[in-house]
Amino acid sequence: MAGTKKGGLGRGLSALISSTTDVERPVPEAEEPKIQQDGSRFLMLDPRTLRPNPRQPRQYFEEEALQELADSIRSDGLQEPVIVRENGGSYELVSGERRVRASILAEVDTIPSVCREVSDRDLLKLGLIENIQREDLNAIELARAYRALIDDFDWSQDELAKQVGKKRATVSNAMRLLNLPEDVQEHVVEGRVSMGHARALLALDSPTKMSNICRRIVREKLSVRAVEKLTSPGQPKETKPPEPKNPHAEAIEDDLRRRLGTKVRLRANPDWKGKIEIEFYDLDDLERILEHLRS
């Protein structure tokens, strides 16, 4: 897992565990854990013994926020248990890595944990859904996790959207960020480039151009508006004034405009050969128009 380069708080959980203890600690056993109806058990476990979720979608942990959570845990304890599973004689995290990291920083001996049976295929899904509900993932981590779920479960974007409780357009727009070059994606993950900057860069047709302007964003601290100007197409060439439209063509345009709720242009020659242009403003608007045409 990738983490912040400065300090020690953003390192991978396994590295953080190894730096806080010199000897292997035994896995603590809860005394007569209460088994719930769903088969889960409540345990008090040493956070240093918990193995990280190998499918953890979250890669970047902000140091200051992590330290604030550690201070809160040191003062009031961990209020919400982490989710773990048994694997190979030890406990492996399903969700809650941020809480585990903060608990290790707070130097607490045990934290509340719920042990459940979780398959390998469900590790990513459960970790992702928890982070989506908490809005803990940055946009690139979310897009990468969406891609991993699609690949793992062979889902369509429609099926993925249903599974994670999002609109299909939301999922599709998030995954567009994976069209950015890898270096630009890492700048977004680490907070040096905002989502507004990233969306503006997607207007470019070349990964090299995206990377070059991204470096300018970081170096010159360009605003989103400045980047939008850099990535917008050039001024359109002067065109001849349009010829007067056939009144019958205008009537057809008006009828389609009212029916579809958007701008419609009918371009036809005197022999009525031409094309119809229908405007849409985003993916949701396009799906609305398509649904109307299908019905």
C-alpha cells in the first residue's frame, strides 16, 4: 500500500506494526467471546497483531488527521470496532485500517473487534463499501477500487452502481479519472492536484500534455480556472452566416425540442438529406434522452 512520503504515519500498516514492536506478539484471545446470530464474535485484540487487508482500497492516510484520531483514542478509547477475519491462525483486517493505525500511534493495548467469516472475494468489496459510506477514499482510490471490483466480479458499470448504492453516471464519471496518466493520478492521491484540476486535464487528448500541465499546476500553483483556459480548445474559426431555414424544418426542430427537453438542430439540404443534432449536458441527461427515444 502506498502512503505519504514524509514522517512515519502514512506508511503501510505492516511497516508501522514492525516499527512498534521488536518481538512477535501472541494473538490475544477474548474470554468466551459472545457469538451473534450471524456467526460473528466480539473480541478485544492487540492492534499490532492485526494483519492489514491485502485488498485495502485506501492508499493515502493524512498524517494530521491520523494523529488527531490517535489523540481521541488515547483520551476516550476507540468507539467503533474494526472488522476482522481469521486467516492462517491470526486475525486479518477486513475494514478499519485507519482506526488500527491511530490505535497503534495511541499505544493502546487492545481495541474492540468484530470477527466475521469473509471470503477472499469479499475483502475488497466490504472495504470499499465501508470507505464509500464514510467518504474516506480520494477520487483516484475510489476509481481504482471500482475498476478492481469490475475486474474481480465481472460486473458491468450498472451492476457495480447497484452494489455500491451509487448512480451509474457517478460511477462512470469517477472511472474516467483512470484515463489520466499514472503520475497525474498520484498527484491527485497525495492532494497536490485537486479534482477540479483533474477534470480539466481530461479535456486534453494527449497523456503527455496532461503530465506537462500537471507539473505546471504543482510548480506554479495554477488555479482550476487557469487550467481550464489552458485545456480549452482554441477560438473557433469564422464561419459564414447560416442560410435561412426551411419553415417545415424549423417546425420539426420545435417539436423535437419540446418532446426531448433539450436543444435540437435539424440540418437538411433541399432534397431532405441531412442529420439531426441533439444536445445533452452530462451522462444523466444523455441517459434521460435515450430512455425517452426508446419509449
